[in-house]
Amino acid sequence: MTDVNLPPSSRTVLALLDEGGAMTHKEIVKKSNLAPRTVRYALKKLKENQLIIEKFNFRDARQIIYQNRETQMVTA
């Protein structure tokens, strides 16, 4: 991970995305046992620090898929 100062919730979400791959907000909430609002804040902080990317969900256009940026670079 980088030297960015992240809140504990952001670190938890980033670790979850490292382990589980790309996930929706709902999946992250379910697997992390964090409140939905906390997950939104964590994702916002991770996006601000350019540690994750957002992908369009073709199965359900209402949802966004979040993925660790480093994972994306390795698979590309």
C-alpha cells in the first residue's frame, strides 16, 4: 500500500478490494460489516487518493463496480 494517510475504514475497504477483487458498494457493505455511509466515505477517500477506479456495471446500470487501481494495472 502507499504512504497516504487513510482512515481505518478506507484501509479496510482497500484490503477487501485487494482480496476479493472488484465489488459493488452493496457487496463491500455486506463483506466489511461497515455502515453504508462509512463505506461511501471510505470509497470517496480512496478515489481522492486515486487508489481505486470505478467501472460501469453492465448487469445493473444503477450500480458502480469499484476496483483497486493496482489490481487493474497488473491485469492490464
